[in-house]
Amino acid sequence: MSPPPRIPFLESHPKEWPTLFQSLGAQPFQGKIAAKWVFKKGVSSWEAMTDLPEQLRNELSQSSPLLLSQLERRYDSPDGATKLLLRYPDGASTEAVGMPGTQGQTICIGTQVGCPVRCQFCASGTDGLERNLTRAEILEQVLWLRQEMGDFHRLVVMGMGDPGFNLEPTLNALESLLDFEGMDLGARRVTLSTVAPINTIPALANWQHNINIALSLHSASEELRHELIPGLPKRSIRETLEEMEQLFAKNGREYTIEYVLLSGVNDSTQSAHDLADLLRDKRCHINLIPYNPVDGLGFSRPPDSVCGDFLNVLKTQSLSATLRKSLGASAEAACGQLRRRSKLG
């Protein structure tokens, strides 16, 4: 007798779980119970769902394990950040990060194995794109982080890859986290970062969930931006900003501009003035990110005084801006340091 087929539960919206359970000969209400265990309580194994019949739990554990990825390595930074290296059955791997904060933990997840954008200062795209992650694989990062670190307050889609190049599985995964039948995570607690491939921002503007959107900019100069980000879509910064303004007009939520400060590259006073000129009258907040070094990429972090001067130029021109505090650098878990392997040693 052949074993029952595997049911990919995480590939389905939690509201569909009752139907999936019914297809297995179980009761639909048991599907609701299981979804509550996974998304509300953070449980990722059938064995722990003690109000389901033991026989059903055993059958599901054998035929349809919830998590297909393995936790290969965990690294804890002295500043409280944690990085998990996850390995999928086909051998592909990704890294997910949890960071402490004043309001609770923030978790950072990715959407691809590698990255097609190939930012010259970022570790994630050094070997290009291997493949996209599925809805379930994206969700598994959340479940692993929750299992290892406990509940979280904020979720940022800023890990490996660019969600704009894998938008449908990304939004499907987020629906499982945002909808009431799932984790019921508030949209204001979710931020998605992208270089905004064509049609990404309009799709987000029309999506049912009004999450926070961050645009990876890194330079006000078209030429320099394309040098720093070779995988950019072929259109101008101003066209992209126009879409961001239309997004604000539709959902009323200020968007974020991300700007990594690279010593001697884009951190001059003139660069700050150019950025201020570009973003004047835009409904955005500028998040300045002092560079987190990556071996072999040839960039360095500006001195704190230079970062402060850059910030002051923006503020004196009445722009909303902050300097991001970096966490996790000692475990290679900070912004721009994630890759397909764990830190060795």
C-alpha cells in the first residue's frame, strides 16, 4: 500500500486548511485547530498539537511534515541578534535573522536564494540568483525564527533576494501572516524592501494589505546607482519615485528611502545635497544605513562623523531622516551581510 500523498499545508492559505483536512478524511474543524497551532501559537510540528487525535498527528507527521527545511547552524551576536542558516531539501540555503528592539523582536526574512539585483556592496548577490523561494519556504523562515527566538513584534522582508522579483509567492506568504485566519499580524508591523522592478509598486498599491514599503535607492545619481546596482530595471529614479508618490496617494502611508552610506562613494556633503534635492516635497522618510563590511567587496564604512554630517544636511533641509543602528555584524547577520552559507569558524 502506497503512503498517502504529502499535503503542502504551508503552500495554502490557513482558511483552506479545513478543506485539506477533509480531503484526508479528517474533520474540517480540525484544520482550523491546526492552523491556530501553527500561526497563533508558533508550533511547527504535528506532535505538539495535543487537541488533535494521536493517530491523525502520527499520520500527518509521517506524510506531511510542516517544515521541510533543516536548521543547519545558528549564530548569536553579543548585541542580541541571531542568524539562522536554513537548508532546503534540494540543497539550497538561505539565512534569516532576528534582532532585539525596544518594542520587541524584529525578524528579517528573504524571498530568494541569492539575488538578481547584485548590489555591489551586498553579500547576498555575489553569486547571482540560484532560484526563487516558494510561499512555504518563505513562511518556514518565520516559523524557525519564532521557534528559536519566541514571538516577534515586527517583520521586515529585507533578507536575501528582492521580493519584487518574486512577488506572488512573497505576497501569498504575507497573506498567511497578515490575515485573521493566519497570524493576524498588523500591516503596520510589516515592511517590504525592493529596488522596485517594473509593476511592483502598482501591484503593492492595489494589494489588499497596506504594509510599509521601502525603496532601495543608495544614490541620487542615475549613473552611480546603476553602477552600485547592476540588476536595476531600466528606468529612471524619477519614474520610480513617481510610482512611490502614487502609492502614498492611494494608501496614505509614508514610504521609506533606504540609502547605504559607502565611504568615498556616496557619503559626501554634495551627495547629501543631491539626495535632498531629489526627495524634497516627497512623502518619505530616509533611512541612512552605515555600511556593514563584507570581505572582498572593496567598500568600507564611513566614520561616524561623516554619517552624522550627511544626516545633518538632510535635516537642515527639513527632510525626515534617521541613521539606522546596525545589529548582528559579528555574526554576519547585519544588513547586506546575508549569503547562502553560514559564517565559518
